Amino acid sequence: SAAAADATGNAVVVSGVSAPTITSATYNTSSHVLTVTGTNLVKTDGASNDVTVNKLTLTGEGGATRVLSTSANVEVISATSFAVTLSGADIAAVETLLNKAGTSSTGGTTYNLAAADDWNSVVTGGNIADLTGNAITVSIPGPAPTITSATYNATSGALVVTGTGFTALAGAANDIVANKFTFTGEGDAEYTLTTTANVEITSATAFTLTLSTADRAALNLLVNKNGTNSTSGSTYNLAAGEDWAAGADAASVVADLTGNAITVSNVAVPTVTSATYDVGTGVLVVTGTNLMGKAGTANDIVANKLSFTGKGGGTYGLTDTANVDTTSATSFSLTLSASDKAFVNQLLDKTGTSATDKTTYNIAFAEDWNAGADATVVIADLTGNVITVGGTPPASNTVDGTPVIVTTAPDGTTTTTVPVVASNRPDTPGSGSALADIPIAKAADGHALVSVSIPVGVGLTAVGQSVGTTGSAAQAELLKRIDAAAGTNSELAPQVKAFLDTLGVNESLVVQTIKPTTGTGFNPNVPLVISGSAAAGDGKQAIVIDARALPADTVIQVDNVAFVAIVGAVRLIGGAGQNMASGDGAAQWIVLGPGNDTIHGGGGNDVVGSEAGDDQVNGDAGDDIVFGGAGNDLLSGGTGSDKLNGGTGFDVAIQEGARADYTVTLDGAGIKLTHTPSGVSDWLVDVEQVRFAAGPSLTVAHSAAEEAAAFLYQKWLGRDLTQGEGAIIQPFASTSALEVATLFAQFFPQQSAGKTPTQLLEGMSTAGNIRVDAIREITVTGNAGNNTISPTLGLARFVDGGAGTDTVVIPATLAQTHVQQNANGSFTLQRTTDGAMLDMTRVERLTFSDTKLALDLGGNAGQAAKLLGALGGPALVNNKAAVGEVIRLLDAGATSQTIAGIGLQLLGAQTPAQVAQLLWTNVVGRSGTQAELKPLVDLMASGVSFNEVVVLAANLDATAARIDLVGLASEGIEFS
């Protein structure tokens, strides 16, 4: 029979099982796979549990170890092999140890894989640990350690670098070699670390360098803006030189030079802490923090952003001192220009930190003073920057009661420095004027070629060669002075060339740059006077006026100066001489006097004009007011919407384009030209001819005679009237067109070919010329009494007041007008806001919107001035209320003796001695001695009345000279 089955409960005892062992391993840094070979490897029931990975320990660089902890358990592949793919933190940790291909690290440590007990499940019932002799062969098929990006904190100096494949080197603080790193920043300039310490890697993907103080200061000059680019647009980059990663295989090329962007943060604002200044050398040394560089040379620090505060609380901003580079992140120095030094020395007038009046010195740095800083960040540093002053100031001498310092540079350039003129300055008798009269350039025999007359409250520096130059040297000298004051100024450059073209081959030119400043007592309406020389053989003078430190509308007068360049928004008036003047881009007011002047307003909305002469007046860019005054002038508004007034004479306007480009309409006493393509309009008054850049001209006739003459010349001579021919026609305003045609036929019989005047004029009505019928004559009707006339200004007008004391009412302030007496005794008034003119005959008084002016210096106004001069000297003549009261008394019939008596009573002169001393003091200008006064006292003792003596004194030539009666006669005397 069959036996029964026995399927369970029958244990099998296995013996002689061999322990698993490891013989070797390989590791691929690219795949991160650790492949292990061995013997007797066993499987365990289940998935992914044959090999317990956290029982494996790798030894590498410096003997350091890593127990795998983030990589998963695996199955054996066979009894002789298994593979672990590292993951997580295990990768970075292991690859810092296995830092070189082969079986040992860069430091010489032999790689080893140790397996702890139970690493291949629980087998044999004993300890299966296999800890030594298990070599690892490392392959590194991927790239060397590389940098991907970095961040840099400019305040802390922390440079955090990220990348891949960073490996460690045995030892402390030696994985990363700091001096292998080079930074690229502002202007693509580079800086290599020098004193920053080496560091350990944080992981296989990061490390942090904390820059040394010196390295941080140097680097911060280049990384001047938060973000990835510098202020000039340079991309920040971190270049790692060969062997920067000390843990990497020395045989491998690990240099990583490009594409490693740095993101910069916490860039600090540059600040100033203190400064020192040497008044002798003009050297300013500034200390601060976080100073930054800018690409290029001599441009880190913008000198004209610096201003000084000193004596009297006065301030001065540098204007022509050169920009400089920083010396380091904490300092820079600059040497002040001669003119800047002169002005600064006036404010910093004592060694130490405060002026003689105890004002604490300060240097202010306006916005954008450090050009390397981010333009979007506010860096202005205006207060709390104390200056310590030292050095020995240049010696000075006294000229016309004012200290003057003259220094000479090695190249012969002289700098004349005049401090702000004080109100108590003693005027030198015979000096030329009541102002401080100072020569700044002299001829060989000592007479002045260029001089200045400086009012109270004004100081200046003058810089230039003390002698004239010729030819190319003269040209170079003028261009140098222009460039120093205005740079490569497009408005000035063409005018400089035009002037230089007028110089004779051997004609001497003296060039000076004059830079005024203001202080206590400054009055913008009292002009600084700059005079050249009109003497034969003295050549020409050119003046560059750097007026940027002056308040707008400050008045400057130039006399006998051939060329004037103006930098700054001032009012320039001209006296004697034929001048060429040109403004820069500021809004200027330039009105020159008699003489054939050439004027250019430059950029800005300018007022440019001339009082008399055959002038060329140009507004240039901007919306300008342009006028010519008396004479035959050539006017150009330039670009913009301009208003032109030719004044008297035959005046020509120059317009761009062609006549067909414009629409022409009558506008009051003038015409309006509208440029059709742009829509910009110009207004022309008292302009007789408009010449366009191309094509025929336009005649603007102010009488039938002018219209006829223009037409006849155009039709029968084929050309326009010249200005000289037009000026001949103008006085015949009452002549008819037929009479003009008759005269034309007589002068040009060949061209007239026997035609009658009517035939000669055929076609005139359709010729396209403009006729502006205007009444220029203002006839005073009525009795010969005291008339008040209120003319409309614009077109040049003529007023004859007739008999009596007549008054003309002027719609302007006195400051807005120029009044000048003509050779025939009449007066010409010009409104300098628009050039409107008025010629006045037998007019005694003018009423302005702010004051009054008496013109009858040969009548009651003159007698009033002489009486007041004798009683109170020039000061009383300048008293508008006193002048007005005396004029009204004389107009009402009071005698001079009566007025003299009133004056003596008011002044308290009651004895012969008192009257004599009063008169002597005011007529002579000083107190009289007893011997000098005795003849006057004896005269009064003999019976001549006090009042008669006053009148006698008033009518002396000495009195007329003392009160400048001749000057008053030419311009009038102000009263209220």
C-alpha cells in the first residue's frame, strides 16, 4: 500500500554558507553610480532590500568619510555585483571626497569603501563587515568644477558663489584659493583679490568668501551700482583662474573665466567726511567713504558740483577746475584752477576751520558729484563737511583802494584776483571813475589794454596772457579760453571762427577770461565795466565773460572790446567801439551801443539789439527779440518764434527757406510771417526788406516812395535795393510813386528806355510787395503850452513837442529804455524790451511807469541840478524827491535865489562861515581851510546875500563837473 505524505515541519539545516565580501568598487561622478564587485553576494526576499546602503561608508580626501544616508537600498545584480545610484546629499558629500580620478584624492588619500555588518542582509549568523582594502576607482567624465553665478554684498564684503562639482582638499580653510578670483566691473576694469583669506566649500555647489577690508575697498570702486551692471553698463563678472578649486585634480584644467554673473547688493552711498585746502597751492584733499570710479580717466569726481562756504556766509561753486579720479574708495584730491582758487581764497581767508568773521568753513557736494555712483540714487552731501585751511596765501598790492593779487604761471598766463569791492573802499583821485579801476593787461609802456571798473559788491578773477599774441597763437589762446569757460559750445564756436577770420596776419590779440562774483553791497543794476583799448597799434582785445556765478540779469558793460563771448544769463550793454558779441545757450540780454556791431544771442530766449550803427543782429536758437536801433541793420531771428524790430534806417531781415514757404499777413504796424511747413511765426516791425535763403525777396514798404523804388529796381534793374539806396529813399516819404518813377528815369535812362513814369510803374500793384501805411509823425496841436503826449510804441515814431514844457508818457520802466541825446539836441528813446524807437524834439520831460526823467538840462532841470549840487553835492542831485521838488518850484516861477534860501534854511547854514564851508565841501568835494574860505566869507560880509553866493557857486564850471552835468544832459536827470 502507498505511504502517507509528510509536507511540513521538516526543517533543513544549511551549513557552510560563505560570507559576502567586497573586492573593489568604481564611482562615476557624472552618473553618480557606485558600482561594487565582490563575492558570495546574496539575495533577500522582497524588493530593493538585498543591500542595506546606509551600511556603506566611503573614505576620501584627507581621510574624511561619508556614510551614505540619502541613497536608497538596492538589489544585487548577481552574486558578484551590485550598483548604488547616489541621490540627495550623498552626491555632494561623496564628490567632495572623491575629488580626483583614480584611486586616490588630490591630497593622496586612498579611496576606500567600508561595509558594516549586515550590509548584505543577515547571513551566516555572524559578522559580515568588510571595512578595509576595498579600493574605489573614480572616473570623472563630466566637466571640472564650474561657477554658475555669484552674489556680492558691497557692505559686508560677502561673496557667495554657486556652481557645480566643488570638491574639498584635506586641511582647513583651503578648498577655495581666494587670490585666483578676478572681478570685472565699471568700465570693464578688473581687480584680483590679494588679501582675502582662502575658505572651505560649503558644499559641492557653494562657497562663501568674505573679502578683506583692502579688497572690499578696491572692489567697491568697480561695483558701483546694485544689480548685474555698473553705472556705465559694464556687466559684472567673476573669473576663476586656474587651480582656484584646490580640491580638484591638479592635472585637470579648472579655470572658469567668463559667464559668471555677479549680482551686487547694498552698494553704499558715497559720503564726504572732511577736507583740507591749501590756499597757496590750491590743492583740495577730500576724505570720505564709498567713493566710486567711473569708466575713463579724470572723470570720477565732477568738480563743478563742489561749492564752498566761507566768510560772511558767502558761497562759491567751482566752474573751471578739472574733474579728477578718486585716489581710493576713501579719498581724492584736485587742484583748483587759477580763477576758482582766487574766489575760494576770498572765502577761506584764515587758516583753520573758520573765517575771520567766525563763519565755519563747509564744502558742499551737489547731486551727481561722484560720477561713478548710480544716477538713480541721491548722493548729494551738502552739510557737515568741514574744511581745514592751511598754506600761505599769495601776496597782494593795492590798486585804486582795492587789494589785487597777480600770479603768473610758467606758461606766462597771469591770474588777476580782485576780492569783492567794499563800500568803504577809498577811491584814488584821478583813477578814471568812482568804481574800482584796475588794469588786467598792459602794453609794454604800461598803459592798459584791458581794464575793469568794478562796483561795490563785485569781485572777479581775470585769466589770460598778459601780452598780445598773433596768428595761430592768438587763435589757440582764444579757443583755449572759450573751451575752459564753455566747453565745446556749439553756439559760440561759429562766432569765434568768424571773429578770428577778421584778424590781420600780424594783428595782436589780447585774450582774457573774466569771471565775476558777488558779495555784500551787490547791486545788479550797477554795471561792471570792461574796457579794451581803441588806441592805434594796440591790436584787438577778446573777452570771455564767465558769468555763471552771477544772478540772472546782472548788468555788464563792455567798451572798445572787439569780441565778447558771454557764458551765463546776464545783461550785456555796450558803450564805445565796434563790438562782436556772442552768447551761449543761456537766456541773455545783449544790447550794444553806437558802432557797427555784430551780435549773436546763441541758444535760449534772448533779447539782442543795438542802439545805433549798421549792425548785424542774430537771435539764433530760441524765441528771441531782435532789434537794430538806428542805422541800416541786418536782422535774423534764427530758429524759433522771433520778434524783429529794425528801428530807424533801411533794415533787412534774413529768413530761412523761400518766400513760397511763408504766409504773409499785416499785423498792426508790421507783418507776420508764418512758416507753413512748421507753423512757426515771426513778427517783423520796421523791416524794409526780407531776404530768404532761396528765391526772391519781399519788400515791406512804409510809404508810396519806398514801394515804388523797390518795384522799379526789381523790375527794371533786376535786383533789390541795397540798404544804402533804401536809406536814401526813406526821407522822401511824402514823395509820390510817379515822382519816384520820374527820378528813376533820370538816373537810369538806359534801363527806362524812354518809358513814361506811369509805364514804368505798370504791374506794381500785383508785384506781391507789402505796403504798411504808418503815420510816423506825431503832430502836437493846440496852444504852445505844456502838452502831455502818449504815443503808441512799436513802429519808429517822431515827436515834436513844440513850445512849452512838454511831457511824453512812455509805456515802460526807465530800466527798460535807453535815452540818448543826439548831436542836434533832440533825444532818441529806445525800448530795450523790443527795440521800439521814439525820436523826440522839444520834449522836456518823460514819464515812465516807475519814475520820471527831465531832459531840459539847458533849462529848469539843469538849474535844479546845479543848485542841488552846490547845496548838497552829487548825493543830493541823486535824490529824486529833491530834484522833483526843485524842478516844480522853477516850473512854477520860483527864482534860483529863493530856492537857494530855502535850501540853506533846511540845511542849517546860518552864518557866512557855515555857508562858505557848505558850498566849498559840495563844489570841491572836501572841507575848505580857513584861508580857502576867507574870500567867500569876505564876499558875504561885503553885502552879497547868502542866496546870491549859492547861485554863483551853482553856476561854476566846478559844480557842473562835480555833478557830471554833461552826462546828465545826454541822458536826463531822474526825479519824482
